[in-house]
Amino acid sequence: MLLPFRGTGQSDYQLRVVTTDQFTPLPEELTRDLPVRFSDTLALKSALQTWVLELHGRSYLEASVDTLMRVADEYIAFLHLGDRYQWAALTNGNVDPVFLDKVGFRERLYSNRPFAYRQVQDLLESLLHYAENNGYPFAKVYLDSIRTEPGRISALVKMDKGPLITIGEIEVVGDLRLSPVYLSRYLGFSAGDLYNREKVLRIRERLRELPFVTIQSDPVVAFRGETANIRLALANRSASRFDFLIGVLPNSQQSGRLLITGDFTAELQNQFGVGERLYVAFEQLRPQTQELNLQFNYPYLLDLPFGTDLSFELYKRDTSYLDLNLDFGLQYLLDGRDYLKAYGNSYSSTLLTVDTQRIRRTGVLPDTLDVRRTGFGLEYFHEALDYRFNPRKGWSLFLRGGAAIRRLPRNNLISQLDIADPYDDLPERSFQYRILSRISAYLPLFRQSTLKMQVQGGYIISNLGLLANEQFRIGGAKLLRGFDEEFIFASNYTVATLEYRLLIGQNAYLYTFGDLARVDNRTVKTLPGTNSVNFPYGLGAGITFETAVGLFGINLAFGADRNTQIDLGAPKVHFGYVSRF
């Protein structure tokens, strides 16, 4: 059989395949991926060998090139194809039925079905991995009692488990000051647990993500009898930090003037050796507008897989209103940094000034009022990144949802006005639901770059509408770059990010990005039929790199929406410095 020519250009050798099977013609679909012209004999023989292996994968187990003969510039391959094999049966020899069930093995899937090497290989690898991750690191899996007949094959799946291995001592060598309970919980195993090869192989990777740990040498696993002792050489590393961020932005209110914003952050980690975290941040977003954020996290209370999580936020919007937000939660700690949290929330927004003249003139309440809200909810976080400080691949997920009872207390300045009480038409209480979400994925590109894809959103559902001082505040370096910090108010929003990163160091990268948002700023004062949806977007680039005393980052972005165009003369610039002490 002469294979048809499908190549182009000049070649030195042509390949012709002749089947030696008298009654088994060579199906055309089997030759579609086989080149027929080659520039040298080495490439020809390599391609022929690869093709024969592919035939084996297609259930032609007897396929082989019996003779390769050269005639001038032509090579003739004499192929024995043989029958296409099917499974007669693949049955359980001595494997624990629980193991087979966990990997999805069903005998009916191996009865009168085409035999495929890859399918068998996947089955054996799945069984081996399950055994290694459930106490049997020395297990062996193989096929036994293999019987063949024309076009059919049968076999038994067998396993030699080896000894059952449990985790013994977890020894820490070095000056690391960290609770053994925290360390074992964080790594996902403790003394007495079944040996898990996957978790053991991830030890170095997981430890590298703890900012207060220095790895002095690779982890060592020593098998003694039926236990595996793990030795970790670890030292303390200062993870407490002081950050400040200065933003230089064009003043949206005064042309030609600059607006300076500031950000101060202090973070203390593992000061007591239990993995705790204390965080303080203060922001001067614009003149007379400040924000204070306090957070405290204490993991593994009483050596149990539970932790406390407290946060307090203060936000003062110039002379308009003051927001106070207290969040207190109980975390159920999963492997690594993953957790599920139940939380309670108390929120208040208090007007600092009231336009009494306008209210007296119109008899209508403004779109900002005193608010009190008490609620509860659930929060979930999962992270599967190769390196969380500068990931190249992996993904993470954050979900938060809660329900609250909202009250609108009477403001004394408004109630004392000599007009009909505008609060009479407002119910004493109503319900409100809030949802926050963020999913991020990193797709590795080439050798030293990655593509970050992220979607995050916030949604508020209220049966009596939403006040302006209850809305989300987005925009700036943390969410929707290219705009002033917290410049955009939204009742709900979705922000999609596409960011290309060129990794130039363990904690350094160049990046270019695009942020596209859908923002709805509808409030109780939005008239019916009004289009309250906008589509702001930001484009820019930046760099983050490591210095001897910390990290330094700078980015430049341009923003626009349906009402404004990109102004190349008015970029938003943010730069920051991080030092450790």
C-alpha cells in the first residue's frame, strides 16, 4: 500500500508502508497522522516508531514493523497490523473493593470494549495514587493472569499494598517559634494520621507560603517500621510589616491641580507563636475623607480547627456621614488557608450634616439617611495556587453572603423641622441581602509569564430600595484601576480583569492589565426608566519588585466610562513601599 503524499517542499526520502496481513487491509484513518516524506533517515525511523506506538494505543496490540527496506530514495516498511483487540474481561484480583470504588472502576467498562493502553495505565496510576495517599506509600499495582486469544484479552488487577504507614513524629529543627498544633493543622496532617504522599510532597511548597517561616533545608522523611517521621529545618522570619502608599492623582474638582492620597498599614504576624494576625490600616482617600480598618485573627482556639475573626471599619465621608462596621466570625479551618466562616455583622451610618433647608422646601428626605443594620451570614475561601505571593498557575475562590435587618432611625435635625414628619411613610424595619464574590485563575504562558483572569462582584438586594450611603464604593488601585480611590458608588457591580504578568523574580513581575466593569448605582431616588448602569474600564501597566528592605510597586492607569474618554494627560499613578521590621 502506497501512502498518499500530503507534504510540501523538497524531501530526500519517501516512506511506503506495505501490510503483510493477507486479509487485513490497512485502514486509511490509521495513516492520516503519518508523514510520508523526510529529510533524513533518523526522522523517518523516529516517526515510524511513534506511529506504531499509536497503533498499540488504538488497540492493535500486534502492530509491528517486521522489515524496513531501502530502495534508492524510498523506504518500504512491511507492517504486521494484526487484529484490533477487545477486552474479554478485566476483573478484580485482590484489590480492596473500596479502592476500586474510589477510582471509579467498573468491570462492565472492560467487557467487549476496545483495549486501550492509556485506559489501563490511568486505572493503575489512579489505584497507586489512592493507595499512596491513604497509608500505603510502598504499594505496587499490576495486571496478572493475562490471557490472550485472537482479538481478545483478559486479565486480573492486583495490588501489593505493603505495610500500612502512619505519621510519626513531626520534628522541627531551628529557632522557629510556632505552635506544633498550628503547623500540623496547616500542613494537613498530624501524628497518627495515615501517610499521604501528596501532602508530604507539598510540605515545602506550603511552608514557603508562610511569611513568618524560613526554610533552611528540604524536609526529610524517615520511614521506621510502620511510621514515617518528618524532620523540618525551619527558622523565624520577621513578617511584621509597615507599609505606606502615596497616590498622586489629577484633581477632578480643580483643573491643573494634583490630589495627594495616603495609605498607612501595619501588620503583626505570629508575635505569640500561634499564627495570629493583627492588621491596622488608615487611608486618607481625599480631603476630609478617611478610612480606618482593624482586623484580628486567632487560629486554632484550644487546639481545635476553629479560629476567631474580628474586624472593625470606620469610614468618614467628608462632612456628609460616618460609617461604622463591626464584623465578628467563627472560622472552621480547612487545609492551608482555606476556611468556612459564620459571621455576625453590626453596621451603622450616621449623618454628620443635614441640608435642612432643602428638606423644609421639598418635604422629601434625602438619599442619605441614618442607618442601622444587624445581620449574619457565611463566608468561604479556597486557594489552590502554586505560590500565593506571585502565582503562575492555579485558582482561588471567595464567596460571602449575608442577610440583615435594616432600621432607619429618626434624625433629630430632621424630626425637629416644622413640617410634616417625612419619616411617617418609612417602615420601622426592612430586610437586606448582600453577596460578595471573587474568582481568580492563573494560566501559565511560555516559561516565565502568566495570564491572570479574575471576576469579582458585589450585589445588594433590598425590598425597600437602597440609600446612597449604603452602596459599595469601588475604584482605585485595589478594585477597578484608572479611577480615584472609592470614587464610584454602586448598588451592584461586576469587574472583570485580564492581566498579563512577566515574572522576573520570586516576588517580582511586570504586568499590563485591563479592567472592565458593569456598575449599577440605582438608589431610592433613581427615577423609574432612568438608565443607572455604566460600563467603566481601566487600562494600564505596572511593575512590582523586591528590594533589600521590602517590596516596591508602581502602576499607571487610564480610566473611562460612557460619559468620559481616556485622557492621556491625566493618568492615575499609585506607588508603594513595604518594609519589614
